Amino acid sequence: MIAAFLAACASKHVAGAEQPAPPVAVELEGVKESSALEPSPAEGVATTEAVLTPEEILNGKNLYEGHCANCHKLFKPTDFTQKEWTPILVRMQKKARLDDSQMATITNYISSELNK
């Protein structure tokens, strides 16, 4: 994607090529610049989180149930908030001997359940 962006920019600087007009700033009354382009998190729309496929969620659930139930009862993802889950997952990763990829999969599963 970056390469495509650089290629597009580079093509504008070819000798003899016509330069596009600079963008014109337009003020819209009562509209903030950032809110006109994308919804804010306050509106309940996550702007930085990737969308997980059902398969990714199922993989996370299977890892969670398969590893965590070996040592203790399983908690529902909704038993804790995302903020409460963070230190729990960090602590349990080492005890359960999970690599970073497995832990990310479990974390994504829990987050997807909290965001339903």
C-alpha cells in the first residue's frame, strides 16, 4: 500500500507533467474537521480495530477453552472488562506457556465477545 502511495506521488513530479491545483480549505459551519471524515470512538465506532473473521474468533475461543480450562474454571469473557482482562491475560500467558501469536488470538476472541 505504501509503495502504491509513493508511486502515485512520484508520478506527479515527472518533468513536464502538469501539477494539480493545491487543495482548497473549506469550512463547514458546525462540523468539526475530523468528525466529517470518520466517526469518533465516542459514537461507538472503533476506528483502529481490525475486523475478525468468524474463523479467527473460533480459533481464539478454542485456544482459550483448551489452555485455560486445564488449570482453572473458565470465566466468561463478559465476567471482566477489557481493562480488567489485560493484566489477567499478561499474567496467564507465561503460566499457560502461550506464545505471543496464541495470546493475541485469545485476546482478540475476548475483545470480540466484549464488543457484541
